[in-house]
Amino acid sequence: MPMFPPPVLEAGMPPLFAISYYWHLPILIVIISLVYSATRFDEWRPILREAFRWGLRLTAFLLAIVIVLFVLDLLT
């Protein structure tokens, strides 16, 4: 199996904060939640309520994927 060099990170930063596309993830979750909720409701109160719920579910799903991948990385 070929060994690849680690990605080049900014000096002195933890890997999670050195990669810039992680910074866009919260914005994407909010936008996706609002757009999805706005397609189902016409008034602001139900849109925001459903967007909050959907954002929590999306965040939990992504967090579960991160945990599974982290555990698999530890086991290999």
C-alpha cells in the first residue's frame, strides 16, 4: 500500500483549524436548513422551527460520521 505524505498545514495550528473548508460547514448547515424548511412552510415561525430541528439532525448525522471514521482510524 503506497504511503502518501501528510497534507501541508499552516504552522502552529491544529489540523482541524488549518483546513479552511471546515470553517464553511456551519454556514452551509444553516443555509441548507433554511432553504429546506422554506420549501415546506410559508410563514417564518414554522420555517425557523423546522430549520432549527433539521439543522440539529444534520449536525448529529455529520458528527456520527466523524465519530465512526475516527474509531475506524483508531482500529487500523
